Amino acid sequence: MDTDQITSPVCEFAMAFTSTRRGARLARRLVSNRLDAWGHPYDSPVNETVTLLAAELSANAVSHGHVPGRDFHLRLTRAADRVRVEVSDTRTERRPDPRLLDLPDDESESGRGLLLVAALSDAWGVHDRLSGPGKTVWAEVSAAAQGGGWPGPW
């Protein structure tokens, strides 16, 4: 038996949520709960960071990816020392471009979410949705940062 499979099993959680603020809130709570069940306690840096990433990506799916009558899908995976969150919606347009993140002006009340995603994740991106029309926005965090500060570039 491979010891890597014993010490770092692949874990997955996937669920569809209504494309509403309530659905986004439920997604955030279930991500935090699942990470706790996987050994990343609620107050750990990994849980706090991934939960924030899931909240932002879910909120973006509701705000920018909403198609009436369509849900958004969230997938959370942990493999080895990485945790990945993916949020899919059915809008094919309005794709974020990781290369074109600009700070909004000081008066703007929105537009900073993907800057948070870029700052808090080790990597993030967008690709075509595999199971139908739309897109999937994903972010990854190193689970090895469990013992110290926020994972990220600082």
C-alpha cells in the first residue's frame, strides 16, 4: 500500500447551490464545515483562506454569472498538500482575466474581489465549464501553510 495515500488522501465535496445570496452563504458555510471535517479546524489559516476564496467566487457566480433558473456549482478538493475550490456558472461571457486585474477607483464600492482571490491563493484561473455551457473559476491554496500565517505572496 502506498503511504502517500494514507497520509494525504484525496477528498472531494461537490454541490449545486441556488444562484442567490443565500446559496452563496450556504456554500461558504459548507466549505468551512467540510475543511474542518478534513482536519483543517475552523480557525486554521487554511480553513479561513479557502472559506474566503469560496465566498468570493460564489458571490461572483451569483452577481456576474447568474442565469435565471440555473444554479452554480461548487467543487472542493484536497489532495496531497493542496486545497482547490472551483465555482462554475452557466454564463459564458464576462470571464475574468487573471492578467488584467486593476484596482478600482477609490469611490467604487465593488471590484476588489478577484484582487483578494489573487492575493490569497497560490494560483487561480478560469476555464470552460466541463459539464455544459459556462465557465469555472478556480483557486488553489497550499495546505502545508497550516502552521503559519496566511498562504499567499507576502
